[in-house]
Amino acid sequence: MIFIILAGIILNILLAAYVLKLSDWRGPRRIWSKVSFVVTAETTFSVLAMVLLGAPRPAVAAVSAVALAGCMAQAALEVLGWWRSSRRRRREKAEEAPEVLPVDEDLFNRCCSYMEHKKPFLVEALTLSDLASAMFTNTLYLSRTINACSGKNFRRFVNDYRVDYAMGLFRKNMSLKVSELSEMSGFHTVVTFNMAFKLVKGVTPSIWCQAERFRAGNASGRAT
């Protein structure tokens, strides 16, 4: 009898210390978890004490039901916490995943055909909006399509056509100067032309032109 009383006192002290640890009270779920735990512990001890003291079976059954309900509530809270954590992890993973956009290869092919045949890149002030209007689409969709299909942004995409056009002009007329090639190919300045050309060929246009003249001279010498 004395042992049961002492055990009850110790249990209540421990439960009081657990409940009064306010630093762990992080929101309603944590509070309910504490309450559920205390109810379960108290009722479980009460059932044990009632059995040892020979309490009537209906009373023991009633207290046991309370203990069982407390255990089930605690388990339900754990399941709810696991479910919420899983949802949060899935949401964070989805947000971190890169956006997968559809690749419109037909639009890209039409755009390339338009650039090759209509040569809009010869217009110095050509913009993404101009090209999108010609393709009957919007700028955002066209920009994404060009980037996905060519790996280039709009400016690099246009400048590559201008560089190829300048190279073709020079092969037809090797007396053209770099400044003339720049202007005839749609570049705003010679500096921009030099940067774009080097990005494509790895050398400046002046070096490339010298190499082309040398190659053409050698070819002419062999022909004679």
C-alpha cells in the first residue's frame, strides 16, 4: 500500500516536471501531445493500483478504457505529424525541382527557316518582340524555345546568323574590311561584331579574314 502511494507521488512529480517544461510547448499539437501522455500515464498507473488494491472490475475497465484512449490519441498525433512532415518534404522537393517546359521543335524550325530566308538579322534593331510577332507567338514562349532547342539566348542566336552571313560576304568579296562586314551583317558596332565573331570562331574577324585570304591565295596558286 505504502509502495503504491510512493510510486504515485514520484509519478506525479515526474509528470509535473514534464508538463511544466514550457520550452517544449511548440504549438497546439505539442500541447495536446503532452496532455495525452499525462492522461495515459496517470490512468495506466491508476489501473495498476486498482488491480493491486482489488478494486471492482467495472471501475478497472473504465479506467483502462481511458488509458487506451490516451494511447490511441498519442499514436494518432504521431501519425498526423509524420503525414504533415511527408507532405512538407514532397512540397519542398517539388519546389526545388527544375521546371520542365515543353520543347516546341516545330516553332524552332520555323524560326530558323525564317532567319535563313528572310534574313531579319540584317536589321540592326531586331528585337525578340519583332521575331515573336513574325512567328505569331509571344516573346516568353519564343525565348524559352530558342534556349531549349539551341542552348543560346536570343542575342547569341541572332548574332550567330550575322556572323555566318559576314563570313559568306567575305568569301565572295575578300576586299571588304571588317568595319564594312560589321555594318553589312547587322551589327551595331565593330566591337560587338568582334566579340560575337570570336565567340563563334575562336578568333577575331581580322585574323580569320587574313587566314581566308591566305587559303584562297594558296588555292589559286595550285590551280595555275
